Amino acid sequence: MKASFFKTVDIAPLVVFRIFFGFLIACESFGAIATGWVKNVLITPQFTFSFIGFEWLQPLPGNGMYYYFLAMGILGLLIMFGLRYRIAIFSFSILWTGVYLMQKSSYNNHYYLLMLISYIMIFLPANRYHSLDIKWGFIKEKKVVPYWINCIFIIQIAIVYFYASVAKIYPDWLDGTFTKNLLQGTTSNPFFLEIFANKWFYLFIAYAGILYDLFIIPLLLYKKTRTLALIASLCFHLFNAIVLQIGIFPFFALSFALFFYEPDTIRKLFFRKKEPVLTQSNNYNQKYNWYYLFIPYLIIQSLLPLRHYFIKGDVLWTEEGHRLSWRMMLRERSGHISFEVIENSTQQRMLYDYTKNLSYKQARQLPVKPDFIWQYCQKIKQEYKGKDISIYIRCENSINRKPYQLLIDPNYDMAKAKWNYFFHNEWLLDYN
């Protein structure tokens, strides 16, 4: 077993992945500017919901974020062409982490995955073949890599799919409630609405999603089912790209298929002029024995999605442990909220207008995100700095269009509420 991990194989899968990865980075970055995402999420809003603990990380003033994303797009092209690769991939990783942490209003799992893969790529020799770094003499060419490099990507994407399938095993997914609501919200076309309303169709989508996430990795690993699994992946991800419109993620996920095929197969497909290499059971080059770093990394990745099981309450309701857990597109959530501020010295009461400094998107998200609510209470406290105030909240939520229930204890003074990073927050009510 150990020998198979350290055998040398053709570098082709890693190099092709670098090219795809850089191209997708450029598309994501330039596309964020072109579609107005940067303006709507990072420039227009007066207040930014950063990850708790990273409130100091704020968007650049003026048009700064346009230049920020322009820089990331250029770095993506440098990664794609393999020019000053180490500097480019390290710089992109830092910049993308900044974008990820400075805003939660547009949280997507593929943003998190993109960040993880970026850091992995820093340590890998992805520019050692078919790159401008080689052509211009900055580094020497290498035609092989140890097989454990391919395994890192396989294990990482296996973790993503496994936990995504487990998360779907709950009543509203199994009876098709969520998939029916989701599909009907993607179009206004009467023809497609009629199809999406058919029970057999939304149940098919629900169970196809579970089965795909659960079995796609084993099917890709098994040589006899690999190509069939790739075709299934193409159908699955293209459907998601067209119907759900979730950015680069479908294409990003498809690019991991490179590591499941024999490296020589990838070489023949993409680098026909490259000479084949012999697979050898050796340690390749000690310079690239970074696997010691990846062992604890993969252990952490395997454990992080389990943390919500150790937190009181249902994660679908409390959201505690939801992020970083590959809980992708699982429920529809809606809510409404009101803030009552009391000046304790005078007992003067007032309803606080939270819409005055939030974008439309933020105002819709605030009632359904407990961490947003807590952060917004901190903002209110800053406005009343120097005054003794209490904040009471009336907040009701609905999951998958079920009856509304109280999310926040209306008798809890949120001006005194603390944020518990690792366990249950006492001001959150249970779901009945």
C-alpha cells in the first residue's frame, strides 16, 4: 500500500488541472466584476457581514475591490500559463481567503473548496511541465510526480461528496419537499414548471442527488465504471450549471476527474508529444515529500463536517456547524425580524430600522442567519456607544415553507449576548 502511494507517475494530470484551475480562477474573478457581483456584494453595501473574528477585514474603499478582483483574474492567468507560478498561486490564495472571510452574504461551498485547493496547490510542482516558467528557464522540467499527490485531490473531493450525501438524508429531502421548491424557484417558464411539479421528477432529482454524491467516487475509482461515471458527472453538473446557475462549481468539480484516470491516459489525451514515463516504486524527490503536512490536513477535513453533531439543536434550524461542512443547497429558509432598542436610563423604546444600512440581499438574509443577527446587534451597540441599552428581537423563521417558529428568545437581551464559537448559543430557541 505504501509503495503505491510513493510510486512515480506521469505529471500530466496535475499539469492539466493547473491549467483548468487557473482558467476557472480567471473566469470567477473577471466574471465577478462583469456580472456586478463585486459591486453588489462588496462595494454598494454600507455594512459587511464578515466571518466573526475577522471584522477588521473589510472591502477596500472606492473602486478598490475592482482592482482586487482584476489582480486575482490576472493571477489566475499566470497560474494557467505557469508563469511565476509559486508567487501567483500563493498571492491568489491570500487574496481569495480575504474575499472569503470579509463577506458571508454570498457564501458558497465552492468558494471554500477553491480556497482549500489553492493552498494545496502552493506545495505542488504543478508548473514543472508545459509552463512558461520552464520555457523561460526559471525552473527545470520534471516529467513525474509521486502518486500521493493525485491521492490528495481524490481524498479531498471524496470528503466533499460523502458529507454532501449524508446531509441530504433528512425528511424534507427524502420526500422531495426541498427539491420541488428549489426547482420551481429556478424558472417562470410554464413548460418547465409543469415538469418540475411532477412528483416523479422532483423525487428523481432528490434521490439522484443522494446516490450521485454517495457513489460517484467509488465508480470513478473502479476502472470498469470510470467512463460511465464521468458521463454521469457531465450530465449531473451540466444540469446544475444550467438550472441552478451556481457559477464555476460544476466545471471545477468535473476537473477533479483528471486524477481518477491513469496518468498515462491523461498524457495521451492532452500531451501527445510527451514521452511516456515508467512507473517506479521510489521516493521520487525528497523536496516534494510534503505529505506530512497533508495527513493532519485531511484528518481535519474529515472531522470538521462532524462538529454539528456535538452542538445542541438541529443544524438545519440553528445553522451552528453549517459552514465548512459541505452542506450544499439543503433547505429553503425565510424569516422576518424586528429589533426593539430600550435606553435603560429613560426606558425609552424604539423600533430599529435595520433596512437603512443593509442592501436588499443582506436585509433578506439577516432574519435567517443567527450569526448575522448577533453581528448586527454589535453594530447597534456601536451606534449607542456610551449608553446603557437593551436589545430585544422578535424573529421567526420557516424551513422549506413550513409554519413559522421563533428563532431567537424574545425575552433575551441581545445587547448582552455572547457569541459561542464552538457550542450552542443559549439565545437560540429549539425547533419544534
